[in-house]
Amino acid sequence: MEFPKVVKVRQRFPRPRVESVEAALREQLGREEIASAIRPGMSVALTAGSRGIAEIDGILRSLVTILKEMGAEPFIVPSMGSHGGATAEGQVEILESLGVTEEFCGAPIRSSMEVVELGETERGVPVYMDRIASEADGVVLVNRIKAHTDFRSSIESGLLKMASIGLGKHEQALALHGYGVEGISDFMVEVADKVLESGHILFGVATVENAYDEPAIIEAIPAAEIHEREAELLAEYMRMMPDLPVSNIDVLYVDALGKNYSGTGMDTNVIGRFRILGVDEPETPAVKYLVVGDISKESHGNALGIGLADLTTQRLADQIERKAMNANVVTSTFIERAKVPMVLASDEEALQTAVRCNWGVPPEETRFVRIPNTLHLEYLYVSENLVDEVLRNAETEVVGDPEEVRFDPEGYFEGF
């Protein structure tokens, strides 16, 4: 079968960035409204999630150092809902894969799936908090603010999600996801507001990343201001969010999915697929066939998001740890995202299948795009017939000559 030739292109996005994480945090924690929340001798729990947040290890290490200098006794609490197989040990393993260790950060990691109930919302939804965190003198929420992969709203994924689902562990995730999308879009915010009102939260540390997976904003926010400020920072993120330079694609090939790239393995905002019962799919981008070839090591076999693809490879299928994936997806209730699609022997066979099923389009005219993952979109390959369109639609440049699609002897793509 004749594949179209491909061309490597480079996208350029706005690139504000924080040059020194530690310097930024020292400035933020030095503000009176933040510094006044810390008293000498107090124990402080720092939340640590499962996402591949840019420089999260350095952020937590710097926070530990600064808090110690202020006389506090900080420790780290894994705060990631049901991830890590919904076990205390699994959540520590995820942190280790992100570089967050006791040795590097200089503080103990105290992991448990036990929670305490703080009360309930006006709708009657119980409000939970990690038991260990609740016993500290205060909690500092640490998380990235970004677009959610399930819905659009003024509050999506950030400090409020960390306060509710993150700190509430498996119990809170179950309580909220049981209501479907409404549970995580509306009820989640109500739960988080109750957590903020409980007096346990000292302040939040929010990061906003640019399209190059770098911290663009780092800001400490007093607890009472988190809700309002998070909405403003989400709007800032939306202006920097990366996307694909074309909206109509016959075949989109994603080198790898992974929890370190997106909570759904592949960012639904990038690929244009939610795959949630009763929720309309995004209008753009429109992708006929999506192929995913591998899974990141950082995912530990959790292939959540595989159901967003139409085709995959034997290499990926062999790595799936169903217990971890199933625990994650059953908690979310979005089971479509864990359905394993057609498995082909290699990238080459998967692409041949997608091109063969692309009705009415000669193979050499396929509108083809290849990306390394849904987080890193600076460099990508596009079929030769898309180059002019790409150059018109986005700030891009061609960085390679047209070339044949190449596979290794086992039928897999050569390195990106």
C-alpha cells in the first residue's frame, strides 16, 4: 500500500515561562497574606497528584525547603483519587515515577487511602478528606490549572479538583463520579468549596503551563480567593493551550498515550473525542481514525484512554495492566475509555488498516498527522498534502523535506 509522504513541521505557541521555580515560590510565599498562614512548629501537608506536571518534583522540593525555613514541618500526601490502583502503595509508586521521593524533596511521604468525613454539601454529597492530611495543622493545595478532559466550565481541572477528588481519595471519586459528568463539573466544585470552608486549607499553589510543558505562571492563592482566582487562571491557560494545526484529519497517529500526558491518557481537547455517554463530541478536530501505538512507562500499564482510539498495536496491548486501568475507569464510570479497540501486529499494519477503511480516499491522498503524544505538540509530521493548510492555519514552519513513512524491521515507527 502506498502511504502519502510526510513532512516534519514545527508549531510555535506563546511562551511565557517561569525561569526559576524556587525564586517564584519564594516571592509568592513571602507575600504577607500567604506567609501569615504559617506558624513555627505547625505540620503542613502538601498535596501531590498523579499528573505529569512540569517540574512538580522541583516545585514540591522548593515548597518543603521554604516552609522549613519558615519554621513549619512539611510532609507530602499523595492526592490522586483512585489512581495507582486505588492503593496507598500504588500512589507512592506514581509519585516516584514523577521524581517525587522523600530523598529528593526532603520531606516524608505519608500515603493512606483512609478518609474522614467533613460533612456534606447542600445536595447531600458527602465531603471527604485524606485522614493524614486532616490531622495536620494545615494543608497546602498544589496543582496545575488546565482544561478538563470531560467538560467545559469556568472551573475545570485545578486546585478545586485537588481539594475534592485529590484529597478525598477513592471515596470522594466514587461519590462524585457516580453522578456522571454533572458530578465532576458541578458537584465537584461544591465539595471543594466545603473543603475550603472547613479551615483545613492554608492556601493553594497553582501552576499554569504553556504549550511547551513549562511553568508559565506560579501563584500562591489565599484559601478564600481560590475559587475566583482559579477561574481567571483557567482563562489564561486557554489562551496558551496547544492544539493541532488542522481540523479535518483522516488518520491521526499518536505515538504513545499516558497518564503523564493527560488524565485520560490522550487529551480529549486535542483529539476531539470525549467518548462519554450522553455527551456531545467536540466539533473539532474531526478525526476519522485514531491510532495509538504505545503507552508511556510512567503509566505503569494503566492504558486508560485506549478506548478513545480506533486501532492500536500488539505492543501496547501486551503492556496493559487491567487492574490499574479498570480501577481508574470504573471509578470514573466512563467505561468507553477503557475499551480496547482492534489490535494490529504493528504500526504498519494499523496504518494500513486505517487507510484501507478510509472510504473513497486513495491511499496517497490520505490526510495524515502523527504526534508524539497529546501534550507535546511543537513537532509533528503531516502528510505532504496538508503542508499548505498547516502553514495557513497556525504559526508553523517546515523543518524537513518530504519523506517516505519509515518503519523498523518489526513494523513500528522509527523514533520521533
